[in-house]
Amino acid sequence: MAKPKVFVIYYSTYGHVHTLSQSLVKGALKPGTVDVELYQIAETLSEDTLEKMHAAPKANVPEITADKLADADGILLGFPTRFGTAPAQVKALFDATGKLWASKALQGKSVGMFFSTGSQHGGQESTAYTFLPHLAHHGMIYVPLGYPSAHMFDNDTIVGGSAWGSGVIAGPDGSLQPTYKELEIAEIQGEKFAQVVTKLAAGSEQKDNAEKQQSAAKASENVAAADSQNPAASAPAQLAKPAADSAPQADASAAAAGTSAAAKEKGGTMRKLVAKFKKAFK
């Protein structure tokens, strides 16, 4: 069985989500049960606009296409918030998945999310649940993070992330870089997500094997039923059997007849001898 594929896909303006994505890749590789590929979402803003925003240079990571999404068994999707929702670049990617929706190519695939906001209450949770309709319409399975790390209960420092997924607090000007706690939470999310994808893939393979066995058994039953309902197919064998069975019976009858004739002949000879002796001794 080939390993399931996990795609870590991100959109990043200032590099924070890209940094977080690397920790998710590291975590997803930990169990050793999935193959992991890293992609970024294509930019839609002009170079002039990005320069005015003081955006960071794009990392040397291949860009994902809508059709490519179908190759993944699980997708970890990361992006910064835009007023509590996903940015236009991410929506543009999913707006191009109409063909995948029509063919149900993304049905049943697992999805997790991770985020970046400028402040502690900048919309990491709302960004997650406002993106859920995209997943629901494709029939995808959302895998939340939960609370697997003690860092998520740390109130002494600001820590990004929630039950919806890992995250980073970048600050209003983007000057804050992901902390070791945020990176550790992201790594845990990658590991947990890989485990879920592995279990679902194993269950799917078992189901496929069971269905194949059932189909083979059903086919055998159909063949047997067809033979039993088609007397013409078995008629030659039935006709040949009595003929074959009669041959030994004929041989046995002939043998019995020969034995009877021999016995009669022997009996006649004995009677003649007895009569001859009687005549001689009169």
C-alpha cells in the first residue's frame, strides 16, 4: 500500500504562515506513515501593490493548482486572516474547484487549518468557521486541533492558535515572528493530522478489499445459479451418463448368460455319463 499524501498548502504575505507551515510539515512526517508535499497559493496582487504593502519575498515553493488538490488524501491549509475571513487568494483557489466539485474528487478528504492574525483577538477562530462552507460543499472532513498542548493553556504570554488550528500572532505591523510555543503547537497539529489521515486511508483500503471479496463471491454465486437454471447446458452430460452406465450392465448380463449356458451344457454331459454307467452294470 502506498503511503497517503498530505499536502501542506499556505498563503503568506509577510512570511509568518510560511514559517508555521514548515513546523506542520515536520510534525506530519513524524509518524512516518504519510508522504508530505509543501505548496503555496498563487499571489493575485500586483508587484506594485505588494511593494507598497512591504510584503516579504515569496519563498521558493511550488504553487498549488485547483486540479492538483485531488491528488492529496489530506490537506493542511494555512493563511492569514482578512477581517475575520480567508484572504481573496485562498478563495480564488477554491472558486476554481468547480470541476472537482462536479466529480466529487475532494469528497471525504481530510482538511485542517492554521492561521496568522495581527492581534490576539484578530479573528483566528472566525477565519476557520467562515471557511467551513467551502469544505462542506465538497464533502471534505474538517479535522480540528483540539487542545493537545499545554502551551494552549498558557495565559502568561500571547500564544496563537485554538481548538480550530494552530496559529501565530504577528503583531499589527507584522514584526512578531512565530514563538517556539506556536511552532511546537503547529508541529503537534501536523503529527495528529497525519495520524488521522493514516487511519482513514487504512479503513478505506479494508473497505475496498472487503467489497472486492464480496463482488467475487457474488459473481461465483451468479455463475452457479446460471448453470442450475440452464438444463440445456448439462443435457449432453446427462444423456451420456445413462449410455455409459448401461455398458457395464450389458457386460454383466452377457457374462451371466454365458455362465448359465455353460452350466446347462455341463449338466447334460453328466446325465449322459450316469445313463451310460447304469446301462453297463445292468
